Amino acid sequence: MNIRHDMICCYVIRRDERDLAWEFLQIKRRSGDFMGNTWQTVYGGIEPNETAWQAAIREVKEETALVPRELYRLEPVDIFYIAPQDTLWHCVQFAAVVDHADAITLNEEHTASRWLAQTEAARNFMWLANRQAIEHIVQLLSDDPAKPYARIDPTRSI
């Protein structure tokens, strides 16, 4: 079995129009791709000499053209197994906050996008780890004592 740790997962979120709750972005993977025609969050690889948080920002920009104004690391690391590759993945998770008015431009990996209300998000993501991450994000971005320590300045350099 292979063990990999060079992948990130990033939940793109924004405040709703009334600034009362969070909305979560889902992007639909193109058919023919791994897990094609499913609604997902942003996933991607970490490039050589790149930190996990830099990869999260880059992947969000590449897949959606959105630029995070805030970035948070999530406490749990997503661990999952992909049978055809016989690979156990350790995937660092992030939440990227974008502005409500920002426009999405999808890259060739995706065919559609949608924003889900906070109340709908958990039931529309397919994996348990995704649903748990959504709960964690909502808690973290309220007045959680860990919030300032989980925040990463997306404009800083290493």
C-alpha cells in the first residue's frame, strides 16, 4: 500500500446576502475524471517547494478563479483510501473565505458550480469527512477560541 500526504482539500465559503450565515461552494467534476459528475469541494496536489496552505490558495484560484481573503486550517486531517491506487491519502483541510460578489470561473476540471446554504451544505456533500468539516468550519468561524490560531494570512509569504 502507498501512503501519500501531498494533497489538500479546501472548502470555499462566503457570507450569505444578509450576512447571517455561511454558504459553501460545490463544484461538479467533469465526466471521465476520477469521481466524475459528482459535486465536490476543491481538492488538489501540493507542488514541490509549496506549503499546504499555499497549495490551497493556488488550487482555489486555479479551479474557481476566486481569491481567498481569509484562510483557516481545519483541525482534522482527512484520511481516505483509494482502492484502484491502493493508496491511503492524508489530506490537510482548509476553509477559504471569499467575497459574496466574487465571480466564479471554472477550469477544465469542472462543469458547474453552486452555492449551498449552511443549512443545506452537510446533506449535499457525499463523504462523512466533508460533512464533519462543514460543522467544524461553522463552529470555528463563530467565536471559537481556536479561530485566531487557525487563521493563516493568505497574503503572507513564507
